[in-house]
Amino acid sequence: MRDLPNREMDANIASKVLESHAYKDLPPEIDGKILRKYIAYTRQKIFPKLTEEAIETIKNFYVSLRATGTEGDSSIKPIPISARQLEAVVRLAEASAKIKLKQTVDQDDALRAIALLRGCMNDIGIDPETGKIDIDRMTTGISASSRGRILDVRDILYQLSEEKMGGPISIEEDLKPKVFEKGITERKLEEVVDALKKNGDFFEPKKGWLQKI
């Protein structure tokens, strides 16, 4: 769920919260007893099963999206979807059928679940550098392109550390020339260096220098 500012929605929420503290006897839109019975009934009686159409729809979505992860020349390719998200689609489709008191998960339920997952992916799973969906960006916050840069810079630092017998490495004189050859910008280098320090691979003995731990 995303909490985005919206003047009209924020005003409605504020009104509801404030009215609840104003001791007004406001009837709920759905009676509480009916809602509890509805939920209890669905839990006890409704166990929808996937139809062949729903299975085929979800499978085609999963396979086609997985295939996009094999495109491109990068050695570290983004993974657009995993089996965990496949399971999420199934559960969403089942929930779509269950809320309508259906005993079967039809194609419309599968499509609704896919649309929900796609919406989530488009909001938080797109790697801004490649424009592709990267599931790792959703789960870890680190995209495939970022992982590639981290590995490149780390390998260069390991090599420099060996050359300097484990001594400190100058970011300006030693690291930047080699990193810039790989097309990594100074801003991206700063991000990677911060990540490597947070991971405990390297530390900064003094400003502008790095040393392997």
C-alpha cells in the first residue's frame, strides 16, 4: 500500500477520524455483525479452486515475464519475477473469487490478480536505469544494474588491495581512473563505496582512502 498525499482523500480521512472522536452516533456503511458473519462464512465454506483457464492465464503471465529476464547483454540480468510472486498471484486470484463467494477461480479473477501485481511492480519494481522490472529491487532495494556496479568496483578494489599489500587505496588516484574506464560515473561510485563500507568489505582509514577489512 502506498501512502501518497491527496488533498481530497486526506480531507475525507481527517473528517472520518475527527468525527469518530466527536461522539456522534454515525451508522457504519456495513453492519458489523453482518461483516463478521460474512468473513466467518468465507473462511469456513469458500475454498475456490483454479479453473483450467485461470491456470493457463497465470502460467502464460509468469513464463512470458520470466523470459524478459534473459534479454540483454549484461552478465547480471534482472529477475523480473520469481516463484514467490507466482504464489502471490495465485493467492490474490483465490481472494478475488472468495470475496465473491465463488467456489472456482475463473479467468477474470486471475486477470485481476495479475493487474494488481503489475501495478505493484510498476510502482516499486522498475529499475530506473534499465526501465525493466527487477524483483530484487522490490525485495532488497538493490537492482541488477546496481549489483553489477558493486561487483565491478569490489573486484577493482580487491585487485588494488593486493597490489598495495593490503594497504590503503586512494579513491582519487587509484580507484577513480580504473572505475571510470568501466563507464561508472562519480555519483554512482560514491553510492557503491557507501554500500561496500556498510557491508563491511572496506573501511575508510582517513577521508578519501579505502582499505580492505
